[in-house]
Amino acid sequence: MSGSALPPDRLLRRLEWTVVRRLDGLMQGDYRTLFRGVGLDLADLREYQYHDDVRHIDWNVTARLGTPFVREYHEDREITAWFLVDRTGSMDVGSRAVAKRSVAVEFVTVLARLLTRHGNRVGALLYEGHVDTMIPARSGRRHVLHLVQRLQAPPRHAPTTTDLGELLRTAARLLRRRSLVLVVSDFLSVPGWTAALGQLALRHDVVAVRLSDALERELPDLGLLVVQDAETGEQLLVDTHDRAFRRRFAAAAERRDAALREAFGSAGVDALEILTDDDPLETLVRFADLRKRRSRLAAGDRLAAHLGGRASESAR
């Protein structure tokens, strides 16, 4: 029995012991660079400086004093995270008895529990050809169990062509407050979703969590095989004994990987790639490293902007 086939309470309990607690120990409780909140509480007012965000200008104070003033905020460490989960037919693909759908369930379960243990809220949009379910963002272990139960339920709709653009546009319309958004998918979709991903990233902190299987990158030599598209049902007879065919298949997979990485880069989002045989703990450690690198880059950008502003003021 795969992990995600366990009842929700048993699956969550197993993952809490095998992944969440071990990750706590590795990170020594430091989640500041892993999850950053959005400042909400007004802390002070000060004069506007060159590098400041004009959206923080207090126009009432500015009009009264004749000098631009900006608001400073206490940083709110509590965040809301949303999982946009692809549940279309291609997510059932997997070798070694582990499907991408199972890996998605375990990844969402671990990260949701990790977040809620530290006072954050999590919600989800489930996509099955269209956005089938919205699970409101809440905190607590019971809410995570409810989320796991919904993720484990069989898809309600027949397999259909995936259009991630619809999922991303729906999320942009529904998610008003800035959040951490994790798009959990194999990204096997009709074209046109990159612009929607970029638009979503303008408001939210977006991470593309791409799931894949070794069979999607390299075919073994198994002779004649009938392969079927998990979404359209189309069948095709292929000769995997043909080396030239296997080379073309691998080359096409490499081009697809390169195109996806370019799409994530152009959209300005972080990307975490997960294979179906990856260790869940190592996956979360990679995710933590990804977030820490992003935090350091953001801090460097803020420092560079500050120094650039000070240099411009000195020149004047």
C-alpha cells in the first residue's frame, strides 16, 4: 500500500514522525527565511527616501506637512499558503508503484502540517479540468486532515485535457490577500499558462512544484508496448527496443524540461522539481534551501536599492 492510500489520520501521523519532526530538527526551529509574512501593523511614520515603495506613502500626513512621509509596518510572520493541486489524468502516471498523485498528496500533507504547526493557515484549489473544489484557508491539525481527505478522494470527473491557465487565472481572481502559492502539477498542459503564472506572481509569492517520473524522461527497452494518453485515452504502439526511438524520446523530454525551466524563469517564480522516487525529507530540505536562497536574494536587492538611493542623494 502506498503512503497516500493510508487513511488520512494514519498518513498524517506517519509523515509527522518520519518527515515533519526530522525537518524540525534539521532546521532547529528557524522558519523566518523559509516563510515570510506580509507586514500589516503600522509601526511608525518617517520621511520618504529614494528607494521607498510609493504605495506606502501616507498622503494625509504628506498633505499636512508638505513633505512625503511613508508608513512603516511590523512584519507579520503569519502567512496564508494556498496549494493549487492538479488532479488530472496525467498525475496518475508513475513507475515503481508510486504515482505523481501520491507524491502530490504527501508533499501537500507535510508542508501543510509544517505550516499549521507554526500558526499559519493553508487552503487549496483542486483542479480536475476545471477548478472543482476550493478548501478555505484555516489552521490546525484537524483542517490538515480534512485537506488530506479531499486530496485522497477519487477525481469526480472523467479525464480531460489539462489547461493550467484556467487554474492560475481562477486563483488570481479568488486569492485577494498576498499569499504563498504552491502550484503542484506535472505541468503537462495545453500552452498559454505562462502569462497567467506571471500575473499570479505579481501579487503572490509563487512556487512551481513540478512532479515527474523517470518513465517520462527515459524509456526502458521492453520491446513492443501499447501506451495510452492518461487524459485523452489515445493509444499508440511503440517499439521501445528501437534505440533511435528511445533517443528521440529522451531528447524530446530534455526539450520539455528546458522549456519548463525557461517558462518558470520568465514568470519570475521559484521552481521545485520532485521525482516520484525522491525521499520526502530530502525534498523538503531542498525546498527550505530554495526559500533561503530567495530570501537572501531579496535582501540583497533591497540593500542595493538602498545604497543606490543614498548614492543618488549624495550626488545631488
